[in-house]
Amino acid sequence: MHAEPRYHFASDNTSGICPEAWHALEEANAGYQPSYGADATTTRACERFREFFETDCEVFFVFNGTAANSLALASLCQSYHSVICSDLSHVETDECGAPEFFSNGSKLLTAKSQLGKLDPADVERLITHRTDLHYPRPRALSLSQSTELGTVYRPGEIAGLCELARKHGLHVHMDGARFFNALAGGTATPAEITWRAGVDVLCCGGTKLGMAVTEAVVFFDKALARDFEYRCKQAGQLCSKMRFISAQWLRILSNNVWHAHAARANSLARQMADNLGKIPGVQILHPVDANAVFARLPDKLKTGLKSRGWQFYSFIGGGSRLMCSWATTQADVDAFCTDARLEM
């Protein structure tokens, strides 16, 4: 007989809304405000982003990460261009062709990656592979921070890729679905791992940090944001009651709330990896730089854990992915690791 499903580690999307975001929604619900982003809360939220990144940037709010990535890439490319991304990237494997759809056909070219990070040599190979009229011209480089394998680019690694892109006339897009976990996992400032390293546009993840239906698209190169609001409107991503999604950002980016949630999830992921790694037959596959643990679990262990109600995904190179979120507790991690030891 199977236990009631527990979704604690399937994804950081399975957790609820964090208290700060919930309170922000409640505050935004008072009274009447102008619609479509003309409200004071949205203006303040955009200004908070500029303070956070220490630069004058353009900020837009959309409902989900697929829209953020796809519309951002479409703003960088024409239909005859191509986007270079990792062979494991979310834009390549999990967005149902949306980047190609919204760019009217820009082709994704996949480069090899090591521990989820783009291989600069293979990126350059793709850029210079062909320059003739019959081949889609590379125009954008897309990287994920943190990566799909839970690793984190250091500022120098980002700067190196951005310099390579600039050398060949490419813009740089960062898929930051778990940007705050990456940021909390290092010592760099928000500016140092984005625009100061050469990133042109960041898709800044809110949902996985504990917010409800909101992602931010941050253009550090403001010229690339031209007419972006029209793209949002056409794609059904312009929120009429914008204050409800922007208010959450205003609260999360204040008083280091983002850091408290992200750092805690990262810490629990490291604890989980340390404890699982002590179990005979378990192999931790990648460095735990953020809030994801990738482990090779014996089939007996996977079956036993799932029969006890634990939910997690097994994919990407045969490993099992265990995600910690803002809502993960010490008790959750302890209980999972105890059950894992009992099953072995």
C-alpha cells in the first residue's frame, strides 16, 4: 500500500506562496489602482530592480518563465537568426518550441556543456561554423543561472562567454529561473554576475523563489527593450492588474527577503547531498551550488522512497533530481534521508 504523495522534492514549483509574497498580494488588494502597469506599486517595483542591480535598466513583468525567455530572445533576434544555447538548456528541452515561435523562426543551435555550463570552445565552433547565406546567422547566446544541473557560473565564466559573444556580434540572454539561488550561493553582487559581466537581458525568476505567477524581464541594454511592451501585449502577457504581480517583487527585493529564502533552500540542499552521499550505492553527480541535488540512486532505493510517498524526478543523464524550495524544512530533509537509509 502506497503512502500519500509528498511533493517536497519534485520541484521548487510545487511549494506554495511565501508569506511575504502573500502579504504583498493582500496589500495590493486594497482600494483602486490604475491598470496595465500605470500604478504606483509597479513604478516602485521597477525602481527597486534598478537599485538592486545598481544600474538604469528596463523592467517588465510577465506570468511565467517560458514567456520571459521566449519574448526576451525574440527581442534579440530576427527570424533568420539563431540562438546558441546549452544542449541541456530549458529553452531547448522544455519550452515546446516557444522561443522559435515568438521569434518567428530563429533557430536554436545547441552547444556542448560541462556540468551544465556552456563549453566556450564549442560555442565559438558554432558561431564560426558557417557564415554563408544558407545558414541561420548566430545572433544571441543564452545561458542559464543556475544551470539545469544545479551548478552556478562564476562572474569570470560569465564574462568570458560574454566577451566571446561580443567578439562575434551576439547579444547575451540569461535564463535566471533560479537566479536568486545562484546569487545566494556565491559572493558576487547582482551586478557582477549580470550586466557588469556583459549580460544584456535577464529573465529573473520569481515563481521558484516563492512568488505567484510572476517573472521579471530585465533589460540592461535598454535599446534592446524597444517595443517590448508590445510583444508582451501580443503574447497575452500584459497583466491588467499589474500591481498584484509587481507588489510581490517590491516585498521580496526588500530587506534581503530573497536572500533568506534562497540561502536556506541552498543550505538544505547541501545537507541533503552530504547525508545521501554517505549511503552505500548513492552517488552525488554534480556540485551542489544552489538548491538542486542530482544523485544516482539504486533502483531499489528509488522504488522504496516513492512507495513511502516521496516525489522526485529522474531525468538528465540517469540521475534523480531533488529540489529544495523556500518552503523546505529541516524536518523534510531529515525525514527523506532517514527513509533513504531505511530502504537500503
